Amino acid sequence: MPANKVKKKFIAVIGGSQCTLQEAKLAEEVGRELARQGAILVCGGLGGVMEAACKGAQAEGGMTIGVLPSDIRSSANPYVQIPIVTGMGYARNVIVVKSAQAVIEIGGAYGTLTEIGHALQSGMPVIGLNTWTLSRNGQVDTAIVLAQNPEEAVRKAMVLTTT
Amino acid sequence: MPANKVKKKFIAVIGGSQCTLQEAKLAEEVGRELARQGAILVCGGLGGVMEAACKGAQAEGGMTIGVLPSDIRSSANPYVQIPIVTGMGYARNVIVVKSAQAVIEIGGAYGTLTEIGHALQSGMPVIGLNTWTLSRNGQVDTAIVLAQNPEEAVRKAMVLTTT
Amino acid sequence: MPANKVKKKFIAVIGGSQCTLQEAKLAEEVGRELARQGAILVCGGLGGVMEAACKGAQAEGGMTIGVLPSDIRSSANPYVQIPIVTGMGYARNVIVVKSAQAVIEIGGAYGTLTEIGHALQSGMPVIGLNTWTLSRNGQVDTAIVLAQNPEEAVRKAMVLTTT
Amino acid sequence: MPANKVKKKFIAVIGGSQCTLQEAKLAEEVGRELARQGAILVCGGLGGVMEAACKGAQAEGGMTIGVLPSDIRSSANPYVQIPIVTGMGYARNVIVVKSAQAVIEIGGAYGTLTEIGHALQSGMPVIGLNTWTLSRNGQVDTAIVLAQNPEEAVRKAMVLTTT
């Protein structure tokens, strides 16, 4: 039987390559919870939020994919099991998003904005932990689904995944 | 003498491929003003804000570059003089931004967010007309330079251009 | 211990999305042999040579990665376990190559030429089964390492992998 | 009237960033001839064949576009008038090809192979001056149109351009 009939869910975890300790803690717990629920973690493969999430996923036996901006395989954080080497710089952000079926955003670097934009544009669910609030003309955009903690973020992501 | 010693400024105009009449009017006037000041307009090459800006620039004898997402040359709006055909979908957004020295954002589609993110991440000035407001933890991010009208937007873009 | 300390080798299998039965047979056997030797198969994720290689790898319990040109996850052949969704068209060819440490070419569509070029340019070993011969000014370029059969191709690829 | 109703032809000139003096001479003459015939030159924006072609085109008043691999605007050779800044590394090769309507290849670096592949795959005419010969199973692929000199290369490119 073809392997991809047994559908694993691919969830992206997005955030800065530099982050606060609190963000790292949230990311690691998101990674752990994704692994426990059988999801495959997709990220940008570098440090900060990405590394913490991969570390958490791996600790629970989960699989981790890192879509790297440079063309240097070893630029991946040590918890990336599947490095995808693009050499395309920040153009790789769109691949991180498209390779997932839901996106969990932690914190809010500017690169994260590009990924929120790509996800919302293609109708992919974005779950935010401590992330950007977007508004226009005084009205808050409610497209980002807020979560209060890692467990809630993963639960919502698993439910909202696109096909 | 090498041509690029005579420095023309490249300014990107960004916004939805669908837009309100008011946004189209703003975009056309931005395009006109850019041409009057000798800047070269870079955009995503499609309709809406992009088309209106190109139309304005061309009316004043300016040059227009459209970085297209599809691999179909004729998908460019009729006012694009230099179509750059990428076939890379929304990954082309990063090229629109990087090929410019300042970005003027009009309105606020989700694709625009990706371009704001790419620009701010690389330290490029972003001038906003009617665009997104970004905030975190209740604090508004002030990286986007606001302008009240097309003339002010172009003036600020011309002054703030990076090299 | 970080997972990527246990180094799996990533080998790309490249060839047309349409192919002869003989090429498909070669590709399937290459996939089987890669899996037996513990390598992870990277390919463009579509039909023809790519599908046959993935089918072979999966039959032996190997892991398969498909770097897709479109933004449609379900465009992957049914033996792709890890679909990487780029939406970048043929620009994704460079990612297939860079994500591997050696490339096995089977047959010779024009798209394959782009991948041979990217690989040789970056100093990555290319092993050819039934593939292009390149020459300039009457002199054959010997950069492509020839193999007579799938087993030899995989053996050479495993030995020549870059880090 | 929309500007792009007045159709200028876009022709790519492709070749190594390092080249022989003879190749540089051929490239410069190709650039001159393209400008004389009113075509717009597209290239990868760097040195060698690309710089010589741009220099020739500019000497005759032609327009030159350079699609750069890095994200550094000033990496363009001094004869590039329109730098397109991709930051995508060699993935930009596909943009050079797609933004043209015919390709003239001079000499034969490995990067050139990627561009020949992209062009032939999409049915775009490739005119070769001193370039690769491709063969399979002892049979030469005749898809590359050979030219004996710059004037013949440009004449053939102008006639064969796709729409």
C-alpha cells in the first residue's frame, strides 16, 4: 500500500531565529505536543524558535523537517532530521508554509510576517502564540486563531489542518 | 561610461491585485509622482494597485517593471514595460522587494504582508498609505513610515532609499 | 543526542516524469538498492522515473522525499512520504539537487539537464545510467560518472557523497 | 496606448562568469547586434560573458537587464541598467530564461547547462555559439540551433523568438 495513504499531518512552527527564553519554552512544548499527536514538524531549520520546536519534537520521537535558506546543509539546527537545502534565502519561507497543512506562529520577528501572509493568502490556518496583531483602519484582523498555550495551539492546528 | 553610474532609484509599489477605487486612485497618483521624480517603478506586474501604479507611471513617461508570479509573459498588466517572468508563484514577492530601494504599500491584502515582512527584515524602508498596522502585546510597531497622500509617500520613499 | 549526528545519506534520483519501461525498471531497482543501504531518496515527487524510484525505495522500507513544483500536495506520486510543496515550478530542480549529497540520473529529459548542471556546478557527484553525454569542441566531458547497472550506480553514489 | 503593445523582443545571453577572451569578444558583438536590432538584453548580471554582452549592448544604446543571484544590488556588472535582485542563488537561472523569448548561449560553463535545460524544456529556442553538444546513446540532440558568428546568432534568435 502506498505510504502516503496513511496520512500524517504536517504542521509548521514559525518564529524568530533569535527568541526569548519564554518563546523557546513555548516552542519546545509545541514540538513535544506535535510529536505526541503524530504530526510531522516543518520549520525553517535554523535556531531560536525553530531549534526549540525541533528539540521538543525529537525528544518525543517525532520527525523534524528543516527548510534551509542557505545552501549549507550543516546550517541546520542539530534536531533537524530532514534538511531541505534551498539556497534561496528568504524565498524559502513560502516553502515552509506550503509544505504544511497548518501553521503555528510563536513570537513575532519580521520574517514571521512573511509566513503569516503566505499562509493567510492561501487559506491555510494560522494559530498564534504571542504573535503579531494585524489591524487596518482601526479594525483588528481576526484571521489569526489565538491560542493561550502550546497544548491549545497544537489541538487547534490538528483540527484545522487543510488537506 | 557605465550606465549604472547614473543612478536611477528603484521604488516598489505594493498592494492587492484587487483593490478599491480609492486605492487605485492613490496608486495611479503614486505612479505618476514616481515618474515625475525620475524613479523606476517595480511591482508584481498584475492588476489592481499594481496596474494603476504602472498606468500612472507610464502616463508621465516613467519606466515600469513587473515581476510576474506565473510563467506567462502576457499575464502582465498592459502598462508593464519590462516583464520579469519567474514562474515561482508568490516566492516572487521577495524579488519585488529586493529589486527596490524603498517600498510604498497601498491598501493591505495578505500578500502585501509578505512584502512588508521581507522589506523590514532586510532594513528597507516601507512607506504605508492606508495599509496594515502591526502590533505586538498591545504595542504598535512603528517601522512602517506613514504617509497621508501619494506625494508625501513618494517624497519619503525617495529620501529614504537604501543603496 | 541530536538525531542528525546519526548521518543518513541523502541521494537524489533524477529523470523524466515520462519514461520508458526500461528506465522505470532501472529506477525502481535504484530505489530498492538505496533503501537497502539506508539512504534517504530525494526526488522531484512526480511520475515516471521519480515514481518508480520511490516505489522501489518504499518496497524496501526506505524513506522518500518529493520536492514538488506545484503548490498542490496531492500532485506527489503515491510513494512519496515527505512531500515538500514549493509552488516554484522548475526552480525547484535546484532544491532537489542541493538537498542531496549525490545524484543518480536515469534517462535524459531536458529537465534532467538543469539538474546535472546544478550538481556539477556545485561539485556534487553525478552518476549516470543511460543519460546525457556532454561534449564541447569534440571533447566529451567526463564529469558524469557512468554506471552500468542500478547496483553500481548506488554503490558509486554512496561512496562519492559529499558532506 | 499601453507601452507593451509596442513589442520589444527580450533575448537572453547566457555563458560563464569567467570566459576566454574569444568568448568575451563574441559576447560583446552579440550584445552590440542585439541593441542595433532593438532587442532588450537579459542576462544573469555578473561578469564574463554576461558583462561583455551588456557592454556591447550599452555601447549601441541598448537596454540591459541583469537577474542577480545574490541579494546585493552592486554585484551587477557596470553595464547592467536594470538589476533584478533575487537573493535566490542559482534558482535565478530559470528567471533569466523565462524572461526572454530566445536564448543565445556562448561557451559552456555548467551553469549554462541548467539554462539550456530550462529553455528546451519550455520550448524556447536556444542558439549556440561555441557551446555544449548534447547526445544520448550516440545520437546528437539537434535542439540547439548552431550559429557560426554573432550576427548569425542574433539573426536566428530574432526570427525564432516565442511570444
